[in-house]
Amino acid sequence: MKKIHNIKEAGIHFWDYYKIHVISIIGFIIMILLLDFPALLTKPETKWNGTLINSPIKQEEADGWMKDFKENYLKDFNENHEYRFDTSISFSTSEEVYTDYDQMGKFTALIAGHEIDFVISDKETIQHYAELGGFIDLKKMLDEEDIENWKAEFIYFKNNEKEMSAFGVDLTEFFLINKTKASDSPVIGAIPINSERKEMTVEFLMYLAAMEYKEGRTTRK
């Protein structure tokens, strides 16, 4: 082994043997400095999730609603806040189709996981889950002013105790305005009973009402 006599020789010796390691470490540090590392660690914060079952519209259109709702109605410009409306779920509760079971299972799992804050679907689907006790009575959640604004659109279903309650709100007019209604069946919205973001759903209902009012199709403000 070569004997080292001074600091200069020690430095030369170190560089000869460890230069690859030093270059690698310096390159790694430069890469970290160039990357927006805090942004890589930041996960989007889900502010609201809606689901449109048997959707007559494409996902791109639903994304457009969410962008308008977030930026133009809520004035939320935080890029880390996520508002989603899923149109991928499709099944029938009135016809036994084998392929529907996976979709129904997915929907049930999302509900159980508190991942859905608002459901829009046909009357038969909303009625099916209302009878299972899956939705909240809107009259027990909304304040008096909101009840007054929406009571003409309330849709009543029996719950799992056979009591009639306002589990749905008729959104057919909104879909007619946007030319996205695919059938003669009413389009109904309902709030899952275990949703943790009910206040934001009320904001979304007000957003829909504002869009209808803008078109002169309703007296709600």
C-alpha cells in the first residue's frame, strides 16, 4: 500500500479511489435541487366526489362541470384540491345481468369507504338504495331556506323502515338544459348517508340551481 506523506497526497489518493462516488453524490444533490421535491410528496386533497350511474355523458364533460364548479362557483384555485365526478359506473337494479354485479360491487365498496358524496341516477336505482337505508333525508339535512328552494323538486321514497322521506332531488331540468338527458326517466340526485362532505354537496346543489336560473328555467337563486 502506498504511503501518504502529506495532505495533498491524501487528497489525490482519495480522489483516485472515490471520485465515482463523489460525482454520483453531487449529481444526486443537483437532481434533488432541480426537482420540485415538496410537490412530489404532496398528494391531491379530495374535496368532493360525485358519481353519475349509467351516465349519458362522457367523462370529459363531467370534468368540465367540476372545473366550472371549482373555479367559477367556489373560486377555489388551489391546484392541490380535487373535485371529481365519476361517470364510469353502469348497472341496472331492475334487470339481472351478470356483468352488473362487478359494477354494483364497486359502487357498494365506494359507498362503504366514504368515497362518494353525491349520487345521480335514474329513479329505479335511487329507489333501490333508498329502500336499503343508503341515503339521507334532505329535509333533515338542509336548512329552512334551502328546503324552501328545493321542496318542489324533492322525490320521496320509502326507507328500510317503510317510511316516506325526501331522499332524492329531481335534477331532470338541469340535464335538459345541458342536452345530456338520454331517456324519459327522471334524473335524481341523492346524498349517501355516510358522506363526510355533505356541506360541499349542498354547494353543488346551489351551483346546479344557479346554472338553471342563469338559463331562466327556474326561480331558484
